[in-house]
Amino acid sequence: MSLACVYSRARFGLESPLVTVEVDLANGLPAFNIVGLPETSVRESKDRVRSAIINCGYEFPAKRITINLAPADLPKEGGRFDLPIAIGILAASEQLPAVNLSDYEFAGELSLSGELRSIIGEIPMAMASCESKRTLIIPKANAEQASWVKQAKIHAIDHLTQLYPHFSRQITLPLVEEKEFACAQSVKTTLDMADVIGQPLAKRALEIAASGAHNLLFVGPPGTGKTMLASRLPGILPAMTEKEALEAASIQSICHQNIDDSSWLTRPFRAPHHTASSAALVGGGSQPQPGEISLAHNGVLFLDELPEFERKVLDVLREPMESGEVCISRALQKQTFPAKFQLIAAMNPSPTGFYNDNRSTPEQVLRYLNRLSGPFLDRIDIQIEVARLPRGMWAQDEQKGESSETIRTRVALCRDVQIARQGIANAHLGSAEVRQYCKLSTQDNEFLELAVEKLGLSTRAHHKILKIARTLADMEGMENINNSHITEALSYRAMDRIIKHLTQQVSV
């Protein structure tokens, strides 16, 4: 047989499309050609494959070898096609036992000695292979990550020579065992809310944000614990479901990041520096790659020193905050990555860091706050001031606050109520769902509309106040929203009050 077909998979964002590796051996002057839109790393595989085949004791055919990677219009990159190309050459030259190669999919980078090196994107590949009901053969270094995919048939090898005894049924390769999913109670965190001294209002806001998946902004002078509070949010969030965990793991898989048993159900926490570019946050490149917001999918994106980010960088977050995904369009291709993240931000109230500081005028403070656009602030549900600790607070060591585990238990119960009622967290409710699940009495509705008119809030802010009130009612186990919930939700609009106060000062 001078023709062989081997299945593999390319990497196209979070997708793993099927690639058929067709190998043809023809008479003529020895040559080795690869066609089918291969990138440089794929074209260089001819040298790796040739050396690997010879060093493994096989004969490299002295013929005209043509490798076609179909479909021809799909870009192929990386060393993942080394193994399927080598298998195709050996099968076409009849150096492997007769076996139905259509039952398998192969991926792996070969060293010159025939050893297999790891690839990226093993989780999307394992998911796609499982759907096609084929057995996936990958390097042993990728087996642990791929084993998170349930019901996937995976063989892990570390050398090319291991395939001959398997195909000849001399030594059958064992299937990689599936990972056992950890239970929610086993999720641990080293950052405990009990370490935060004082700040009961900020802790309350953090619990509300965790219960309803709301975006949160801390405003306060330096050293008040804003960053400390934000870093403890993952510890009070409910554990991810298996589906959410697999989505997050898939994104990490294509970004050279690994997960382990301890971090499997823990929600991601990303904290990019304020010098990050737009492409770093939302993703980009000629071959689009996920950004920080996609790496924070189903988790937390923390932006410290918020006004220090460039305004255009922050404004690119506006669409993903609403849609839960980001679409990156390039001339040759378009990629959509999931980006359902919870935004937590922290900032100082002035360029000098303190309120009523003589070093900055109201005009300078207003100019500093205007680095944040109105539409961006409008998408942040809870905006709360974090005050400096009062005198004597450090001496009250015996008054230790609640632990993260205690708070997480309450948060998980509240989130379960929301999932049972509407299937999603309160922060993700659409307009029609807000009208259905956030109903108010006639009197409370008039009170809210008057408050929105007085504060000059938008319809989006109106909806966010209703969602927060719905979360407050769920935290108290109440079926209906009452006036106290609306009043508390309205109190979480710190930036509106600060900007309105400064505008009045400047106009005077």
C-alpha cells in the first residue's frame, strides 16, 4: 500500500477541527513535500520525522513522499502533526501491522530520537475526539490534562516504538484513567476573610457580589484593604460545576497553562498589571489568542489602580461585560472566546490617594476620575467606599471576623436558590428575566423610579439596582423584594455621589 490516511486535529481557538493526514509514496527521485497550508513549524517536521523514523529502527522510504493536510484552507501550526505524519509514512510503507487507523486520532511532537514531547490544546482535542468516538493517542506529558475529559478513550505514549507492539496486539496500551472530580467541599484557599481587620461594609458588599456574581468597585485611600478584600473573593465564591471547570480548563489548555486536583473546581483569579494593553486583556494576534478576560472565564478579573489603566483599554471591556464573550476579527479569520467574568476593581478617590487633600484641587480630582468613562462605570453593579480603619481597631485582636468557609457556605446556598429559580446568577439576568423575577410593588416601583430620576441613572443602572435587590432578598431567604432591599441597593452607587459632589464644587 502506497497510500495511508491518518486522523489528527488542528488548533483553531477553542475548537479542534479534524485534519486528515494523507501520505502518498510514489516512485521517482526521493523528495518530501508537505501541502495543505502548513506553517513553518509544520514544514520543519519533515526533518524531525525522518530522524525519528530512522533512530527507531524503521526504514525511511527512498521515494517521493507527499503529505497532504486536509482541509487545505485550514491553517496548521505547531509540532502536533509529527506523530500522525510518521504513522502515515510507516503505514504507507507497510512497516506497521495491518490495523484500522480510522479508529484512532494521533497528535504529538517528535524528538530526533523518537520520543514524544507535549503539545498544547489537549483538552479541546480530547473533547472533539470523544465526540467522534475515536481513540486518541497523545504524548504521556499531556495525559493528565486530557484525563479531565469524561468518557474519552486516550492512550498515552512517550516513544514512537510503543505503537508497533500495540497495533500487533503484543502489548496493549492501557487507557488513561479518568480523573475523579473533587467535591465542592474539598476546595481550599490560603487567603482567609478572617485575616481582614474591620471593614464590615466592604465585607458585606463582597458577599453580595459573590452571591449574585455582581461586578464590584472599591473606592478608598491607600492601605484600607481594598486589594486584600478583592484577593479573598475566590475563597468565598461557590465551586464551579464540572461543565464550568472544563470550559475554564479548555482555555488554560490552549494558553500553556495546566490545572491540578487542587485548582480544578476553584474559580480563576486574574490580576493584570495596569500597563496591560487592549490585546492583553481581550486577546488578539494574527492567530487570535485568548486574553485575560477569557482566562478569567467563570472566575474573577481584578483590576487594581483602575484609573491608571488607559481609558481605551478599559472601554474594550464594555461589550464582553454585557455579552459574556469576545469576538476577535482579523483579515483571515474570526475567533470567539468565552469571557463570562466577574469584574472586581479598586481605585483611589484622587490622584494623591486621599479625600480632601490640599495637593489636588477638585478640578484635578474630577479629571482623574474622568479617566473612567460613564458607560464603563455604568456596568459596575456595586460601587462602595472603603474607609480608613478607626482608631483602636488594631488592638481588638479578639474580634476576629468570619472565615471564608463560613461565608462561602452562605453564598453557595444563595446561589443555589438563584439557579433553581432561573438557571443563572442574578447578575446575568436579561431584561425580560428582570421583569419576571424582580417584580416590585406599585409603591416600591414609584420609589425606585423617583430615586433613579433624582440620581440621573441610566436604564442599565436601574436594572442593576433591581438585580442587587433581588440578591439581597435571596440572601435573606425572601421571595419578594421589599423597600429595604431597594434602599440598600441604591446605597451602592459611590462613584455617582462622588462625581456629582465634585461637579457641584467645580461649577461653584
